Amino acid sequence: PFPCSLLDQCHTHQFPCSLLDQCHTHPFPCSLLDQCHTHQFPCSLLDQCHTHQFPCSLLDRCHTHQFPCSLLDQCHTHQFPCSLLDQCHTHQFPCSLLDQCHTHQFPYQCHTHQFPCSLLDQCHTHQFPCSLLDQCHTHPFPCSLLDQCHTHQFPCSLLDQCHTHQFPCSLLDQCHAHQFPCSLLDQCHTHQFPCSLLDQCHTHQFPCSLLDQCHTHQFPCSLLDQCHTHQFPCSLLDRCHTHQFPCSLLDQCHTHQFPCSLLDQCHTHQFPCSLLDQCHTHQFPCSLLDQCHTHQFPCSLLDQCHAHQFPCSLLDQCHTHPFPCSLLDRCHTHQFPCSLLDRCHTHPFPCSLLDQCHTHQFPCSLLDQCHTHQFPCSLLDRCHTHQFPCSLLDRCHTHQFPCSLLDQCHTHPFPCSLLDQCHTHQFP
């Protein structure tokens, strides 16, 4: 009966959401930061529509509608439609590619404006305009919660992206050029030069740590890094193309003769991608947003199909097959434990690193998404139905205590704290 709380994705509506929609056609409007509400028609697939009379176009975020979006909505009240991938707000001109513009005359990310950004905006209370794609630096005060602040005298608060501060970044921070190496999950550090535009920390002398995105550095990236050891810089929005050497594990787009088109994940090249690459050597081009691999038929929209004879059904995650999933497949109900990066469920063994395991006897390892296990999840795990409250950054459900910051709590007797995705609504 109540509107969603802050940062919730549309709850307490009488009808369940349609596939891939985030709560539509419910009788009450969503609260701040909710996606999709009170519009006459359901959103088209993958669109995030708000109170507009027409469905959004593919990959557009609420454009060309007659009414302005609510705060923090993407793209509203501008005279021209946003260009692809732009996030435009109430500005007179369309945003430039990848710019996140707000009420300013030029396409920047909250720059050159006279007033501080509103909550959740990038760039707060700083005296100088941010440079392109910079996330508000050089302000005299530490950023507030959820701000992405840099070069401040104090260590970043949780969820902040800190740079050049005297202390090492906290977990999940993106630290650069600071005296100490970043902790796990940080992106690229201890390099001598600032990152180039849109790059995530390149040209540093040391290899990135796990999960870092390293480019053009002297040593190959570690596991999970994206694209390196190539002679040329990546083109805009491309993830490292046209380099002479194949990427290492988990890199996207390699050794093809032609550069990928915008937003494509490398198609029509002569050689198959290395392990974990997306979309190669299939007879037909992938459909939009599909991640196809060496299968005989093109994938359906949003399916992740691999080497199987039949195309996956919409949004299916490869289930009920008698063999273990191949790498990066999302397998369920199989007899064997998932391989690295697979999302396994209901298997008798604990998940491996980065697996999303369920109903196993042991706690998940770091970065695993565990459910219904006897012990509380470790940091960054998604825990459900466990006896103890979730740890920080865990997604807890049906626990007796309120969620901690950043937890996604459901059906617990207390309301979630800020940034939690809480339910406690009476309807599905």
C-alpha cells in the first residue's frame, strides 16, 4: 500500500512485473529512483520508461516523451532526443556520446555549473568544473554518501571513488595514484600517469590485481582483466580491438581484422574469440544485445547461448542439462559443480570462486552469491534465509534484523536502511 522507499525498484504494486520490466502498471507511482511507472503502455523490452505516453526505443532511456522524468531519471524534458548511450537531463542540447548532462548548457558530467549537484549526482560542492568524464574532484570537503569524490584530504567514504588520497581505498573504491595499492575489486592503481579518457587506469608499471581493468601496461593483466598488451589504444566504447595479440582470459573482442561497431561485442572476425569472449565465429550475426557463441542458430534477444544445437529461450540461463555448464554459462540443477564464473545451483559441492551457488553446505567464497546456506555470506555475497544479518554489501532476505547499508533486504520486520532494496510489501 506504500510507495517504494529510496532506491527500491517499484514494489507494493498489485500486479507482478512483466518480464525484464521493473515494476510497471501498478496503481501508485514509484518513489525516487524507481524505474518505470504509471505509463499507459508497458515498456518495450529492456527499456526503462517513465510516465511517457510512448514506449521507449531500444536502448534509449526515456526520450522524446511529453512529460519530464522525475529526479534521477535518465533523459527528460530536452528538446532533442538523446544520442545513443547518452544520459541527458533538461539541457537545451543533446548530450555528446557518453556524457551525463544535467541542466547545464554544455555536455559534461555535472561541470561548470554554479550550484552543487543534487544527491546522487556526480560532482558535488566543488569549486572547479570537472574535466570530461571526471567524477568531481578537487573539492575542499569530503563527498557525502554516494558521491564520487577525489583528491580530498580524507579517505573516501563507502562507495566513493577516491583518488590521490593519502590512505588506501576501502573495499570497492576505485583508487588511483595513491601511495598504497588498492584493495580487492579496485580498478587499477600504483600507476605513474593519470588514466586516459574513458580508460580505467592504464600504462602503470605493475600488473593489475584481480578484477582490475588494465591496458597497455608492461605486464599482462591478471584474471578478469579486460584487454591488454595491444599496440593501439581502444576506440571509444570498444573494449580493446585491433591489437596484434589475443586477450587473456575474460577479455572481450580479440584478433579480428575489423573494429567492432558501436556497442557490438566483436563480430564477423575470422578467428574465434578466446575463452570467455562474446559472440564469434557463428554463421549468423548476433541479434541486438545477444551474446552468441559458435552455435548454429542466432541467439534470441538477451539469451546467452553457447555451443548448443538449439537457441536459448528468452532470458533462460541454460537449465536442466545433464552436463556441467561450459565456462561462463549459467547452469542450474546440474549434477556437477560449476566451473569458474558459472552460476551453479542446487549442486552438492560448494561453488568455486565467482560462482553463484545455492543450497550448498559451505559458505560462499568471496564474490560468490550464496543462498540458503547455514552460515552468513562473506563480504559481497548475496545471502538468503540465513540466521544472521547480512554482512556489508550482502543482499539479505528474510533475516530477523534490518539490512546493513547496501544490503537488499526482503520481508524482514524492519525497513531497510538507505540504499537497501527492501520489500515488506503485501503483494508479489
